[in-house]
Amino acid sequence: MRNIYDIFLGCILIIYVCIVNILSNSKIAFSLPIFILGITLVLYHFIKSRLAFNRYFIKFNKLMRFFICIGLVLFLSIEVVIISCPKSNKENTDYIVVLGAGLNNGDQLSYILKSRLDSVLQCINEFNNNSYIIVSGGKGNDERISEAMAMKKYLLEQGISEDKILMEDQSKNTFENFKYSKKLIEEHSNKNIDDLSVKIVTTDFHGFRSKMLAKRNGYNEVKLYTNKTMYYLIPICYTREAFAVVKSIIFDR
């Protein structure tokens, strides 16, 4: 079994990525790197025996194992932080910021995005949150309308009053979601963001990084309410998020 773990794992990764994208009926972020990793592991299985006695290959293997061990420790540490972040605050807040998550076929809500909006409806209808709702998300290269517009349409269809919905349609990433939403909130309320309570609505894997970036943008009183990730998306979404956390810590300022 030890001699075939690489090809076995590679095939599992390739099959998983294909199944996830088929079930989701959309392109799932981070699919390509995982697919490439799967192909690499399969190819490695067939060339390792030819290089087994090459001294450079042996040194490379030892070095890679060292870095993989260090990487796994860091990865698991980040995952613990992501998973343990509190994400079910039901308190009323001045504003709710719901974060975009991509559209299918140019103008249709993805499963992840619809789930976030359903969580907003839960906050409003079940928890009696009397909040203004910021729908935050710009227009991607393969999208016909902005994510904010698609979200607003859905909320209107579900009976939310138009005067309770504010659109932020310039952002391209999570950091910009909060940057531009902050400007919109302050203009709408005529108050500083420090004096307002804000609830972030997103998906559970995205909660920790969202709160971190909100704080970095000056949001003082920020809460989290998240929906659960669909079971078959958990591996790919949480894996991608670990790398995204590292990227945000270093670059999103």
C-alpha cells in the first residue's frame, strides 16, 4: 500500500474535483490547483522508481518531506482557528453585510451565495433583526450583472423592502467588500463605523477571515452569522480558505 499511496491519493483528488464541480453545476474555486496536484501525484508514481537511486532525487525527496511536515502543521493550526471561530450571533445590529460568492451562468445565484442570502432572511424573519442589509459584491469577468444586483433581486423576491437594501457593487475580493461597504455604511448613516454594530453574513469556512478583514478595515463592533458548508464542498473550501488566510494576513491591507 505504501508504494501506491501517491497514485491512490492522486486519483482520489482528480475524481473528487470532477464530482464537486458536476454536483455544484459551476466552477468551484481552487479546483485547478487540486486537480494539478492529483495529476502530479499520479505522474510521480510512475517516475519515482526510475529515480530511486539518483542522489539528487533522494536529497530532493528528503527536503520535500521536511517542508510537507512543516506545511501540514501550519495548515492544521490554521484550520483549528477557522473552525473554532464563533459564527452564530443572533443579536440585532445596525447593518448586515452579506458577502458575495460568485454567480452561475453570468446572472444566477450560486449555491453558496443563495445559502448566505437565506441566512440573511433567517436573521430578519426568525431573529427579528431590524437591520439595513448591505449586499456586497462586484461584477466578475464572466458575469453579466454584479453579485450585489443578483443578491438584491433575490431579497426583493423574498419580500425584503427595497429601502432596507443597500448595494455595494465595486468590490473584487473580501478585503474590498469591507472597504467599500464601510464607505457606504458611513454615508448612509452619517456616523463613523466605530459607532455602529455590523453583522457579517457568510459561509462558515469564511467566517474567521471575514472578521479579521472587517477589523482591519476599522469595523469595531462586528458579529458573525454563517451558514454551513455543503458536506461535499467541505474539503475544497476549507483547504482553499487556509491558503486565503495566509494571503490575507500578508497582503490584504
